[in-house]
Amino acid sequence: MPRRFELLVFDWDGTLMDSAAAIVASLQAACRDLELPVPTEERARYIIGLGLNDAMSHVLPGLDPVHYPRVAERYRAHFLRRDVDTTLFPGAADMVVELHAAGFLLAVATGKSRRGLQRALDATGLKPYFHTTRCADEGYTKPHPGMLQRLVEELGITHERTLMIGDTTHDMEMAQAAGVARLGAAYGAHAKDALLSYAPVACVDDIEGLRQWLMRHA
């Protein structure tokens, strides 16, 4: 039976890497450092995956954009201290290796910077298994469809044969705008009901559920 999808595009934070709590804590700490309003966990979780400007305008709506780089600098300092203790979700690495061995093309579309993703790929040993990656500092950011469209074009795959896998509504919105099927990872940053509102092909509750669905249905 022929596969439905040829290219599987993964979000990173909250989908493969169990980093949502570290991102939230780092953002809150950065705001405390600069004596800015500290966002709630729910508000901070919402911005995971967004580019810098969109994230800052949402979480700190009254802040002059000229100060965004200061917040970003403090955020990075706190996140780097937590980075050593941030790991992949259990089973995520084995799943990526299995999907690669099964012949899928694998890619990453992330709100991380190129430097941040490179550090994560090196630390996890997963770099050899992804055919290409796109980051937020390389052009379009989520939920604009451009990041996903560039991946599809680079690998020469049709939109109909591509599946976006992510844990946020930003991932779902990006895929919908690009005309690409989407799968929700309900164990990450955003609530399952929010992901389901984008009519994903499936919405799974853990990495094992994701692995099983992809191997059986993708």
C-alpha cells in the first residue's frame, strides 16, 4: 500500500524536545531581570514557536519594540543555563531513527534560531536523520506559511505528500495556510482542543502515540 506522505516536517520545542517548561521559566526570569510585567504560564506558553517580534508583542504588548533585543538577550542567558537539563521526550530519538530507516524524508520547521537548533541537533545526535531544516531567523516565521513552503520546494515534494507535526496552533495555522496536512502533538505547549480546531489528520497524546500513527498511517 503506497504511503500517504513522503515528507514529515517536525516542530522542535514541545514536539520532539521537552522544553516548554524551560522556555516559560526563562521568559519569566528575563522579565523579572528587566522589571517588566511577568507573563503567566499560559501566556508564555502561547508564544512558543513564534518569531521574536510576534512573541514580544503578544507577551509584552506595552513594550516599545526597541527593547525587544534586551528581553531576548536575557531570555537566551536563562535558557542556556537550563539547556543542559532539557532533553528529548522519551522515545523521540528512537522514533526519528525509525522513521528515517523506513524511508521518510524528515525535516524541522522551528521558531528556534539557527544557532539554537544547531546546538540542539548536536546535543541529541539527531542531525544526520533530518534532510533539511528551517529556523525563525532565516526568513519567514510561524504562522506564516513561508517556512513550510521553502522546505517543500527545497526537497521537491508536493504539498499533498507533506505532513506538518507540531504542538502549537502556530504550527497548525502555518500548515493550513500552506495547504499541508497537519498532526497535533497534544503533549506539548498548546491545549488539545485548540489543536483540534485546525482539523488535523490526528491529534496524539504522547510520543508513542505519534510513532504508532506515523508508522501505520503516514
